[in-house]
Amino acid sequence: MRPSQTSEIRKLDLFRDMSEENFLILTRGAYVQTFPPQVELISEGDAADFLHIVVAGGVELFAGWNGRETSMATLRPISTFILAATIRDAPYLMSARTIEKSRVILLPSYDVREVFDNDNDFARAVVAELAQCYRAVVKNTKDMKLRTSLERLANYLLRCRAKNEDADEFELNMEKRRLASYLGMTPENLSRAIKALRPYGVEVEATAVRITNLSDLEKLAKPTPLIDDKSL
């Protein structure tokens, strides 16, 4: 890795407070690769040999069972995956693939665990990130179990609106097939849900979304920070 590449990740909360000596140990065996779209980076069940960091492009985390597959999350720069498996030296519980041309930094898991044992600031940062991931899983479970598919879609669109600086017109950040999987729906159910949102002031054409009646959409969605605020 070049110094310019290490500086990209040094600013992450995970690495910001650790000592320079331990950061050098952490990155001594690291390397950078650029992948084309639709390349599987890790496979569910494999040993966690590397901690991956997305520094350009996008990566989808997904899982499969008994012939079925579901999208778990979409990662954008700069973000790590999958930290828990790396720290525990355990098999990956999810697979990951690129959704576009992507640049990924790979840190050997052995070095990550060595520094975790020796650097208190890094260890605290790891605990904080894993705690945030756990809370995200709880929120996602509540979203799936407590809301109808229509309510999940409505709240997802409200979160997208917030990410786009409260703009009433924005683009979906993933294709509809992956969005349906992420929301626990079939593509057909997603299509019906999109049509069902029209009376609530939502117009969707391809990936373009236009909200014409925010009040009605919020009354349907009933957003709550205990599910929808990812910063809590």
C-alpha cells in the first residue's frame, strides 16, 4: 500500500486513535485490489482471512440458504466488512460481491487480531463499531418483524430522502431487484407496493423517486428513531 492509500483509512473511527506503531503493524501486510462488477470477494462459510475496506465503488453483502438468496446490506466508501468474523477468527456469515468497479483494501486478519490484543484504543474502537453493528441488526429485525412490506418501503424512501438532504426528488441507490431482497419482498410484491404508495404521494419511474405529499407518506410510515435513525 502507498502512503496515500493508508491515509485514506487512517481517518476512520476504527483506526483514528490507535498508535502509529500499531497502525504500521496493522497495515504491513495489507494490499489494495481493484475489482470489476459482480466479483465475489468472500463466500459465506469461508475462513475470515482478511478484513476488507471499501475505498471506492460499492459492495453488496448477501446470504443464501436452501436455494434462496437475500441481500443484507450495500456498503459504500469508506467502510469495513466483516469485522466480527475477523476478530473471532470465525467463518463468514455472509458473502460479498462488487456491484460496480470497486477498490478494496485487504488487511490480514492475523494482524488485526494481534493489534487488537496490544492496542487499547484500537480495541475500544472495535467494540464501539461492533456495538453499532449489533444495534443496526436489532433495528433491521424490528423493521422486518413489526412492519408490513408497504410500511417498510415507505420508511426506506423516507430514509433515502433524508440522505439526499430532504430532497423530494432523488434516485434509488440500488436496483429494484436488490431493493426487494433487502426489504424482504419479492420483485412482484415490491412492484405492487410501489403502486400502492401512489395515493400517499409517491411516484416512482425506474429508479427516479418523486414525493408529492410528504405528510401523507409520513402518516403511513410512522417513522421512529428507534428503528430508522442509523446514528443512534
